[in-house]
Amino acid sequence: IDVVVTDPTTTVREDLALMEELRQVRPGIKIILLAPAASHEDIMNALQAHAFACFTPPLDLPEIVRMSRAALDAVVWRDGIEVVSALPHWVTFRVSCHLLTADRLVRFMSEHQSAIPERERDLLMTAFRELLVNAMEHGAGFDPEKVVEVTAARTKRAIVYHFRDPGVGFDQADLKHATESADPELLMQTALRRAEQGMRPGGFGMLIVRQIVDEVVYNERGNEVLLIKYLDHLD
């Protein structure tokens, strides 16, 4: 057995106890947690215990299948996400620069923002993933030996994501083409079509990001970026 998908009626705590028992017999086994709910503490515990992914209702069956297939194919993955800070209002991760690691972190972060309406959460995670993958690609060349630092903070007024990559940065004038107005769902559809053809969103990616979040702020060097979404814009 290489991959186990848990019973969706059992709790994350029960699943993590099962995972510990299974790994005593088969250390390399990958566990995908299905649970009726997941608290902040549950998600942090799952990450620290190296669960492969976590899903709560409404369960996205195609996504569970896709993640299960990725788990079957994964060879080096266990140390891809390191939890540096696990406070409810401030979580920080060191993430190895691999697409699978990005997809796993996006899945956990989607559960972490489960209080947000589903449509808005999906859009926010689209922006989150785009900036994370940009950092991995342009800042680290998808070198799995390099890491991107990711922080998710929540204030009374906003959700803030901070990404820092190990690269040399870029000229922010190159982003001017991404400031035009467009409908975010149409942009998402275009990006998805490109993804189906094995293409990165390219310029569409930043168009999507700027339409979804309220502010995108880069440091002078260009290797750090803040995504800011105001809570009163999530209704």
C-alpha cells in the first residue's frame, strides 16, 4: 500500500493517529485525510505530521482523485513543507520549489480559509497559487533544493499573504501589462484552457491576481510580494 485515503466520517485527530500506526509498518506511506471538519490546529498538526493532503466537505471528488494520483507518483515529497509558525493569525512555511509541493500547500491553505464563501475562496487560492508558483519558477528555477518562504496573516480587516523567494528579483516595469481591468472568472477560464494545454498562465496569471485581490505590493528588489484581500470585499 502506497496511498491511503481516510474515511470522511472520522476526525483529523483520529486519522493522524491511524497515520502514525500505519507508518510504523510502512514508513513511506502517504495519507490523504478526508474529515467532516478541520480546525486551524488540525491543519497545522496534519502538516507537521506530513499528511499528504486534507479535504473537508463539500468534497471535490475529481480533486481527490487528482491528488491521489499525484501521491502515487510522488517520490520525494515528505519534507516539502516545513511549518515555521503555526499561530492562528500568523502561519509561516518554508516550501521546497516543486509543483507538487505548491499544489499540496494550496490544498491545505484552502482548508485553512474554509470560513470564506467557496467562490471567493477558490478565487483567492487561484491568486495564492499563481504567486507561489511564480516565486518557485522565477525565483528558484523549480530547484527543489531551494525554498520559498510563505506567510499567511489575518488581521481584523484583511487576509495577507507574503511570499519571499531566493532569486535576484525582477524589473517591476515588466508588470505594467498586468494592470488592465477584466473579469476575474473569464481570466480564470482562459488560464485553465492554457493549463489544459500544458501552458503556464503567463501574463494572464498576473491579470488574474490583480483582479482577485485588493493590493499586490512588491519590495524594491522584486523577490518579495504581499497579496492583500480586505475581508469586507469577500461578501
